[in-house]
Amino acid sequence: MKFSNGCWLQKEGTEVFSPAEVYFSKVNQREVVICAPTHKINHRGDTLGGVNLTIRITSPAPEVLRIQTNHYLGVRKKAPEFELDTNPDHELLVKEQDNMIEVKSGSLRVVIQKDNWKMTFYRGEEKVTDSGAKDLAYVKTDWRGLAYDNGGEEDTYMRERLSLSVGELIYGTGERFTPFIKNGQTVDIWNEDGGTSTEQSYKNIPFYISNKGYGIFVNHPEKVSFEIGSENVKKVQFSVPGEGLDYFLINGPSMKEVLMRYTDLTGKPSLPPAWTFGLWLSTSFTTNYDEETVNRFVDGMLERGIPLKVFHFDCFWMKDFHWSDFTWDSRVFPDPAGMLKRLKKKGLKICVWINSYIGQESSMFAEGVENGYFVKRKNGNVWQWDMWQP
């Protein structure tokens, strides 16, 4: 989500509040908590009002730093949350001086400048990225002054911007159909049924990885908006609605090690059966097909010497207006059991299209209404629409 209007201005009605300094810090072996007002405190009277941010730095594992920033800490916690494997007892190495705080986990460290706020991340002596003045921010998009803020979240966001180096390339953010290198793209982490040729995607993940050997995981299952060198060409920006932002910076130094540590944190996928990595063929948007059509597709691949592992029947294996009642359309597939046996003799696995709704022409629809199985609208009616059959 873009908040600025060019290099110099914010969008009309938008106000950005960024840490100005470290006013005080609380340090122990497991966490560093920083009080970071968004205006300079010249005397005690300056603490009477103004936006203040609380920043907590921890490490769930070696070579990983977690940065949590909150405006209001009294906001009701929302669910669901990602299940993460974190070690609350993992210790930090912290060094505090008059003008800086250094927090270290393995070879990864962050140096926080106290007087004029800045966070710089290092791998040993090598700079990885930084968050400078006006980068980390609490943002209001309908700002009318402190006295008139009603505490609502509809115009409230938290934002971070991390610097990009010359030649740095960004990858990730889940399943995408846009260019593989994400620099220059806006990516919204929000699952949508938008097909396979737009910015929308089905499997979004709020994680990106850099060819500099680090990754960023934004720990928010709600909508996360990335501006990857697209609002500011020298920054990766990510923002979330609400009063808090939680992200992890994961060190490599190799990209393989980044992925290893990321999956240590979030969970490792199980290995699917070997046949799932083979070639799949689908009827896709062929809306008028029967067993003869299917055999023509399959045999055409075999005749061309193209090995096929899976055949997928798209939606019209079921009767139109009856999706998804799991019943073969007997008008075009009078012998589904026999057909499946014949296809399997050709060495194929079979996949069929299903979706989590029932068309109202199916006999199952009345049963679902009667027993309250369906998702409902706010007024209590069953949630129906005219896309993809009511």
C-alpha cells in the first residue's frame, strides 16, 4: 500500500509518525524493549502528549532477530495466528552505550542509533540492510489531530521500509504469476481466485528472500502489502492494518540457509509422493467433454512421447448447477467406474475438481440449509452469489 505522494509529500490526509529517538530502554538477556517517542523529548513536559512507539527485540533462534513495534498495546488480540517454533529462552548478546544499542544473535546483529533513530542490520561486519529515519512508522490515513483520533483501526497502519543495495534482487511472497524477480512490484498478501495471469494468487506467503543472503518474514496472517522498490526505488516496504507490526529478519548467509532457518521457524512441508512431480494434464476450461474427449487428450500425449502422470477432470465432471455434490454427470459419463479403471491401466493417477460449496439445484442444498451447514451473511441468509453457479 502506498502512503506517499512522490518523494516529498504524503497522500492527502495521511500522517506518518516515526521514532525520533530512544527515550529509554529495558534490557535483559532475552529481550530489549525500547520506548521510542515520535518527537524529540527536550524536557519532561514533552512526554505529556504525542505518539509513542514500543519496540521489542528478541531472538527465537540463532541468526534470527524479531522486531515487534506497537503503538497501542491494549488492542484486543486477533486470531488466527501462525504457529511458530520459537524459543522464548534463547539469549541475546546486548551491548548498550550512550549513543547506541547493539543486539546480537549469532553473527547477526542490529545496531540502534539512540539520538536520531536508525536500525542497521549486520552480518559480522557486513551491512545487510537498514531502517532509517521515517522508515518504521505508525500511519494514519484520515488524520485530524491527536484530540480527534477515536482509536479506530479502519485508517490505521504500521509500516516498515528496509533499504535495498545496488544489484540486490528480491524473490518470494508465495505463488505468483508475475515476473520471478519482485523488484518494482506491488504485492498484496491476500488469497483470491483470480486465475493464473494477474497480480492475484491463491497461495500468498508474507516472506521474501534477498540475493544478499537474508529473508524477511512478516508475522501477520491478515493482509500484508509489499512495495518492493515500487514506492521508493531504494526500499522494500511492508505494511499491515492495525496498531502493531511483527517481523523476523533471518540470516543466511546463503539463500539455502535462509530457507532452512525460515522453515525451522514456520514448519517444514512434508514430501509429496513422487508421482505428484510428474506432468499433469487437465480438461481445464474445456466445458463440453466426455470420455472420448478425455481419451483423445491422453492418447495425444502418449503418441507424442510426452510422459503423463496425472489427468485432472475440471468442474464439468459434475452436472452443471449441481457443483460440488461429488456426483458424476451420467449424461456424459455413464460408466465413471469403468472409465477410471481404463485410465489407470494407462498408468495415470486421477484428480477431480471440487470446491467448498453446493449449488442450490443439488439435493444436498436443502439438507445443508436445514442443518445449518453453510456460511451465512450478517443477516442470517445463506451466503450465495451468481458467480460459479448459485
